[in-house]
Amino acid sequence: MKEQLNLFDNESDTAMYKHKITLEKIRNELINFGLTKSQAKVFIYLGKYGAKTASEISKALQLPRTETYHLVNSLQNLGLVTAELTHPTKYTAMEMKEAVTTLVKQEQDRIDTLAVKEESLSEMWDAIPYFAVETDESKSEKMQLLHGSGPISNKIKDMVSSSTESIKVLGSMADVLRMYYADVFDWVKDSTSELDIVISPSSQMPEFLSDLDQNKIRMCDLKTENKCFVINDSKEVLIFMRNANHPTRQIFAWWSDSDTLVDMMSTLFELSWEKGEKAY
């Protein structure tokens, strides 16, 4: 019996290797929709190989049997997988378009539920008196760790909203593209602040860059694709500890209003700007 090719086989000499990059993109997008890495892998496997038993899934994906049962059950609970009334039970994935629609609707329902609770939660909070004691001490510097594209985008949006002078961005082309698709540049455009960008050179220039003020963009060899940060008015900075180029695609960033840190990153930006050249 001929051995079945594994859709997740990474060996370069297999027929499936050419699909590796596309599969990774699909898996990462499913993770962005809230699935775990293993859930996404099982869903993709069922979607491309058809109905399978838990035992077959476990063997093909090299997953523990008990974990496999947990995964298919969790996917059933999410409405992405159905179980056939056979013995042994076989599991089938719904079509990708339907699956995405289901995940989006679930997220919308969750947000709607939270929105309803917003007013009552605020009222309960305001009903409790504050016990903080005012002091004459100078403002303490703050920091915050942010995990995932959602919280990071929200922080950048807050930075842009409070900005009155300038937003400075330094990063790789992948970082700049991610910010573009997250509407960061549109937020700056709607504000009163100027946008300055330093980008690591790339063989391909996105079309949207040509629509921006070319005097506000510089290309500079950053030596490494891991550098990425955003500065607001020289008063706060967001530094990506894992940016868009990290292999896991799981980004996280460090925000701070430390004067020392902001000054350091502002100096790095200015040096990179002076060394840089115009994009076009």
C-alpha cells in the first residue's frame, strides 16, 4: 500500500513541499481567528483529506490520542467540525469560507455582549470611592508589555490620538506593511501630527509608499530585520521585542514613557534618518 503524502511534510524533495508557505499562512490566519496551532492543523488536515477518525488524525499529525480527541471536540464546539454517526466516529471539517464566517460571527457576538456590559460595569466601578492618596511626588515612569496584534494596534492608536507633533516609525518592510494594513497611517493622516518613516531597504516597494510624502520616508540599512519601534512626540515609545519578521509570527511589544528610553530610541531614529536615502 502506497504511503499517503503528508500535507504538513516539510521535506524539500516531496510533492507537498511547494504548498508549505501557503499552508503556514493559512494556519497563522486561523490562529489570528482564535484557534490554537494544533486546532488549526487538525482543521486543515480534515479539510484537505476528508473524513477521518481520531486515530487516523493522531497518526497522521503525530499527536497524542487523548489530545486529538480534545482537539476534535473543541473544534466541534466551535462549529468547525462535524462528527459522523459511524463506528469508529469520523470527523469532517466544514468549508473554509463557512468556517471563517462562523468564527467572525462568534467574535462579533462576543464583542456585542461586552459592549452591552460596558455601561453597567462603568457604573459599578464609579460607585466605589477612590482611596488613592494624592502626593507631591514627581510622575513615575511607566512600562507595559503587550502581546498580539490587537493590543499592540490599540496602543499605537492611543499614541496617535494623543500625538500633537510627530509619529516616528522605524522598521522593516514587513513591519511597515503590517502597520499599513492595520490602518496606522490613516490614523496619523487624520491627526495633526507629521509621520516620519525609516525603512530597511527591500527589493519590492509597496505601491502605497508612493502615495505618502516622499520627504518623510527614508531607506536605511538597519543591519537586522528585527528592529522596529514607534515614537510619539518624544514622550513615549513602543518597541517590538518580536516584530513581523519573527518566525513564530507571535508578536509582542514593550511600551514605555521613560524619558531615558525615549531619548535613546529618538537618537537611534535620527541617526538612521540621517544615514538614510529617499525611497524614490
